[in-house]
Amino acid sequence: MNLIKRLGAVFAAPNQAQFDKRSHWVYVRCQRCGEILAARIDLSNDLSIDYDTHEYTAQKVLVGSGENRCFQRIHVHMRFDKQKRLLDIDADGGEVVDPPAD
């Protein structure tokens, strides 16, 4: 039985708290149709380092669901510090918004 528990722990989904430490969520409202889009930034894999400033950058291109017949691309540019905390965010084609209430 102990072996089965260990195997289950290996193949189980990661702990949500651990998952949240590795990610940053961005929410953007499309300027054209108003749809709110969400993007997850994986802080371990999605960031690129600038060796001159020792800061990180990330870019995402978001496209809506098409529910409103809008397929506008929204380019999101982010800048992070050495500790991978968000410093600046810019969204071309949309505006950054707070997370929607559940």
C-alpha cells in the first residue's frame, strides 16, 4: 500500500500553493470587443533575462475566444526585477485590468 501512495504522489497534480509561486496571472480587456482575457506567466520558463540590467522580460500575444467575432491580437509586454516581481506591464490593443471576481 505504501508503494501505491508514493506512486500516486509522483503522478498527482502539483500543490496549488507551489503552482502559484511559479506563476503570475495577467488580465487584459480587449479594446475592440471588451472581452477579458487571462494569461498565465510561468516565472520559471517564460521569462528572458537582460544581462545588462539583470531584469527579466516576458511577452504574450492574446487572442479572444471569437464569441464576439473579434480576433484582435493583444500584445502584452512585461518587465520583472531580479526577484521576478512585476515592475511594468503594457498591453497593445487592450488595457490591463484587475482579476474578475469569482
